Amino acid sequence: MKIANARPFLPARPAALRRRTLMACGAAAVALGLAGAVHAQGSTPLRVILPVSAGSGVDVILRSAQVALSKALGGQPVVIENMPGAGGITGTQAAVRAAPGGNTIAVVSNNHAVNPSVFRKLPYDSLGDITPITVIGGSPFVFVVNPAKVPARNARELQALLKSKPGELNFASSGNGTIIHLAGELAVSELGGSARHIPYKGMGPMITDLMSGQVEMGAAAVVAVQGQIKAGQLRPIGVMGKERVSALPDVPTLAEQGFPGIDIAGWFAAVGPKGLPSAQVKRLHDAFVIAFNDPEVKAGFAKRDDQLILNSPEEAARFLKSEQERYAALVKKANVIAE
């Protein structure tokens, strides 16, 4: 009887085992599939588009954090792609047209906020077609003169010179409608004088002609001219931000010298295409915060007198909007027109 009663269970037992085995295998397959998907996502490089030339300030800064950023992203490769042209429009257009999956972003600078006021039409909405991630940091500017051409040693002396020779002196920029151009316009305007604008194709040729005396003065990033200042080839009139910089400790700000309206600096921000999911925004924001707080990266920042900001996505959005409005007023006042 016992055997007879047990027989009905004999064929059922292997079937149950088969079902459990199949379910276990299925779960394992799903787990392996998810693991494979995660691995595939992690192995897909993060493409970071820079709408500037290789070797520029933003390029140097971002490449200094490339390894740390990859590490902060859990080993995801980071590929930096320079796409200069049209004042940053070329690279930004490529970034905003990318799929919003979190694997293509851009690091833009001041020109992103300047361009809507300088160009009559852009192929994208500079605020509506991006997803702000963070404003990474900023670079201080300094107003300099050629010491052989300009006798002024401070802001008040330069103001007197500009007023005595209205429109006779020249100020250089790295290009028409660039942030360096607007910084120069702001300085001359706040000093109460007038001068002719001479645009160059980049910071390099601009600085070369400043040193040779082809042009008398101009705004520049501190890191780009601190060597020439220390060598006596250029004379600093004043730092253009709220605070002095360690590279030029004896150079006062223009605000200290009585011109508080001159407050302008370079900045660079990480942005994604429109519709970037909030989870990806957080992932990328957190990675930038970790990467740029890496001791070696921070040391490089301090050496260049760059300043870390690393604000939240919401703060970055408000900042970009306010900067665009600020530059619109300055462009209108200076009557800047794109060539």
C-alpha cells in the first residue's frame, strides 16, 4: 500500500523539479541579461563635446579631469571631442541634437549665453534645447595694456587717458562677439571712455599683437597672460572680478579701484540635450562633483586660479538664464553685431 500510494508522486516529482529548474534558469538568464545590459551601458563612452579648439582654457581644464570623471562614472570611458566653429554654435548644435540617453553631453562657456544676442538666428534654443547639469567653474579675467604704448598704471590713469583721447586707442579681443570682446567693451564703457575694437581669430594672435604693440590693451584670462605680465611684456590694470587672484597678488581688482560695475569672468558648464532623464542628470552631476573634487584636479584648478562652482542643476539653469539676460543688455549697449 505504501508503494502504491507513493507511485502517483514518482512521475510528478521530476516534473516539479523541471519546472523549478526552468524557472531558476529563466531567472538566471534575466539576471545575466540585465548584467550584460549594465555592462554594455558602462562600456559605452561618455561623449563630451567641447565647442572650442584643442588647447583652449576649457579644453585643458576638462582634460585634466578626464581620468577622474571616468572613475567617478564607475569606469565608463570618457571621450572628449573638440568641435570649434561659429563661436561655439557648431559643437553646441551637435550636442543638442544628440539622443538624450546620458552618453552625449557638452561643456559650454560664456559664448553659449552671448550668442543669442549676437547672432540673429541660432539653429537651437540656447535655454530650451538643453538640460543644465552643473556650472563647473570659472576663470578670472584681467585687463592689460602694452607698457610701451600706454603709460597708465592703474584704472584711474587709464580712465584719464581714454577721456583725453576718445576713440584713438584700440582694444583687442579673441573674436567679434566673444566674451573677451564683451569684457573689453564693459571695461572701456565703465571707465567712461571710448576705444576701437580690433577682433582677432583666437587668444593666441591677440596676445601676440598686444605684446608687439599692434594694439594697446584688452581683456584676457589670467592664465593666458600671467607669464607675459611677470615678464613685463604686458602691464595689468586690474583684475575684472570681485576678488584678487593668487597668481597676481599685487594686482587690485577694478572694483577696488572705484569701478564696481566691472565684474566679469569666464565660466564653463556641463549641459545635456533637452529631455535628459532626471536619473541621468543626477548621475552626471554627481560624477562631475566627485571628479572635480579629486585632489589632483583641485590642485590644477588652484594653480590656474580657476574657481570651482559645481552648483545644482536647478542653480545652473537659473545662472544660464541670468547670464543670457545680462549679456543681452551689454550687447545692446555696445551695439555688437556678428560678422
